[in-house]
Amino acid sequence: MIRLSLISISSLLFLLFVVHSSLGQLAGTSLTDRFQELKSRANAHENYVAQLLAKPEIRRTDFSLPEPIPRKKDLIVTPPEPEISYIPIPDNLEESNHSREEISFTPFDIPESTKSNPEKEDLDKAYAKLYEPDVPTRLNGYYFGPVIGVVIPQDGSIRTSSGSRRDPYDADSGYLLGLQVGKDFGAIRVEAEYSYHSFDGASNKSSSLSASIHNLFSRIILEKELGESLDLRFGLGMGMAIVGLDGLNDYSGTGFAYDFVFGAGYRLGENWSIQADYRYFLTAANDNYDHIKSHLFILSANFDI
């Protein structure tokens, strides 16, 4: 409709223009000639208008807005699924007559970096240490402790002043008290000990005899571990013995003495242990008495410093 209206208005304006121009140009011509001229121009204009109407219709402009483009954060990206590689299973599996090994297959290859994890190993060790039984550890260093025991002396004899005659005596069991200090080097111990031996006896079946021996010893002990808390020990001690024999006459003397040690030790705590030992004790002979020999059964305790 708008297109036809525009064409009509343009046609009217064109006719007015043609009439006006024709009147101006054909002012000196006859009326018939003027009419013919106007008619020819009107026909030309109609042909022009018909050509315009024959052209295809002009498409209307689309002013609609395009659809909005989604933002990146609204986009849902689905990661690609990893390809799972399977370990091929052999066709024939040989079975042993004695044992059948279990074969485990993993659906994917385990990276080398995940096979050994130091942090996981440390955590496993910490849990194992937490639940394992408490075992007292051995502390290498200095220690001290008391010593007690039973003395079983062998029979001996007392020499007369001239030394030509011996007076034998029968010995009874006695006791031992002492104190020791030492240092533990791991498999070797070095000790210094003071001990007091006392026992009684009878001389010539009629007179009593009382013996007292003061010992100052140094000792070396070798130890062999038999378990987490048990040790086997053996060693040798040497030192000085001050002997006193009291009876009808008093006899005394100072001489060399030594002992052999065999026993075991057991650790009860972090800083103390007990030992049970057997010792064979022997003193040197003197002008007043023969060798004094004893079997000693010792119980001692060591406290770490």
C-alpha cells in the first residue's frame, strides 16, 4: 500500500511537471499538437510505472536480536574418559605341586612415583611402634648398684706361728654384702667392687672360728644377648683381699685374690636391671692360713646413671 501511494504521488507530480513544461515549450503550437505531446508523455510515464510495479517486492528488514552466546562459566565441559589398559591374561597358567601363587591384576598401570611413598612408610612404622610391646632399651653408660649373696666356703686350715703345723677347720655358710660401680660399653662391662664376706667355722672340733674378708676388686664382664631383655654374662675379677680369722688366736693377712663369674642379666626397666651370678672366689695363701676358697651365689642390681 505504501509502495502504491508513493507511485501515485510521483505519477501526479510527474504529470504536473509534464503539463507545466509542455505548456512552456508548446506555447506557440496548436492545441491538437499539445494534446498529442501530453498523451505520448503520459503513456511513457505509465510504461515506466508498470516497469516499477513489475520488479520483485523489497524484503522487509529483520530487526530481531540474535540469541545470546553462553558465557564460559555456564559451559559444562565433560572431561574425556581415560582409556583403561588391561594386562593380558596368559592362556595357560602353570600350577605348582607344592603351592599355588596368587596372581593379582590391576586395571591400570601404577606409576612408579606411587609405588613407594616415604610418608606412608613412616606412618606405618609409627603405628607399628605404637602397638608393639614395650621393651626396655639398653642404656650404654655408667651404673651402680648393691650386691648381696650367699657364701659357701670350702674347709681350710690355719698355720701355727712356726708354720710347721696346720690346724684344719670346718667352714659353715655365710653371707656377702657389697657395692659396685661400672660402665657398660654394649657387649663389655668394666666394674669396680667392694664386698664383705663373712662365715663361721670350727677348729679342731672344739673352738669356734669367725672369718671376715674385705675385697677390693676390678672386673671385666662379657655379655651375649639371648633376647630383647636377657643377657648371658661371664667374666674375671682380680683384686686385693684383707682376711681376718678370729678364734683362740687372731690371724690376719692381705693378699691377692680373684674370682670367675658366670651368670645372666635381665633388664626390668629403661634404667635398671638385675643379675644373678655364680662366682668361684680364691685368695692367695699366707703365713697364717692356707688358700680361702668359696662358692658365691650373687644377686645384684644395676641402676643407670
